[in-house]
Amino acid sequence: MKEKTKNEFVEAYEKYSLIIQRYIFARVNDYDLAEDIMQETFFKTWQYLNRNSNKIIKLKSFLFMVSNNLITDYYRHKNKIPFSIDDQAFGEIPVPAVQIQEIEEKIELEILKNKLQNLKEGYRKILSYRYIDFLSVKEISTITSKSTNYVSVVIYRGKKILKEMYKDIKMTH
């Protein structure tokens, strides 16, 4: 392998390893496992680069695709449901001062996170990529092997469904 390619790979590891690990952790909810899968993702990518003369055009998308495949393999082997929405995936909601409005907003967000679990898996997965992992529509399209138009429509419809759920929440409180 060329020295230039090695340097590019090291730069990619430094740039994307934490992003990939956070993505994996949001799906497996186990820090050590997320780290193992992240390392395996980069190892498999390294092997691919050594085996193939083809250069990877969109490395970030390729890494997400490899990690997604490894997560799928893990859950197939373990027979578990591969999606978890919890505080670790969304992060803690900071509450600087105890105020009624802030507490109400936090409660509403918790209810919305629970409602997100009621969405079909296709919506959950794509909305998670977009709003938890902050991926672009093109990156999501590459990872899911769906067209950018399909991804955009799912995001639009998923947001619409969540807004309706949010309205229902507001009416009941």
C-alpha cells in the first residue's frame, strides 16, 4: 500500500473514529462493544483498501455502511432488536435552573423519544441517522442503499408523524 494512502487512512481514523463509535453506541448501548465494532469497521476498511485497487470515494459513508453491516451481523448473531432510544443516544438534557417551563420541556422531549419508538423501523433508522448522527441525506442514501429522494421523503413524513404525535402530547397535558 502506498504511503499516501496510509497517511490518508490515519487521518480518516482521527477524523471519523469518534463519530463512528458514537453512531454504533447509539445502536448497541454498550461502550466496549461500540469500541470493538468501531475498530473492526476500520480494520475491514483497511483490508478492503489493501485488497482492492479501487479508491473509496466517500470514505465517511463507506465507514458508516461497514459499521452498519457489522451491527447487523452482531444482532443477527445475538438475536436482539437492533434499536435503542435512550438518554445515552440523545445525550443528557441540561437543566441550568429549576424552572417549571424547562421541566415541562424535558418531560415533553422524553415523551417524544418514547413516541419515536412507535415509528416504523424505516422511519426510526433514517430519522436517527439524520437527527442523532447528523448525517446528510446523501450519506444516509449511501448507507441505506436508498435514493436521496426516498430518504428525503422518509425524513419529511417522519417529521410530520412526530409533529402529529407532539400535538397529541400537547393536547393531553
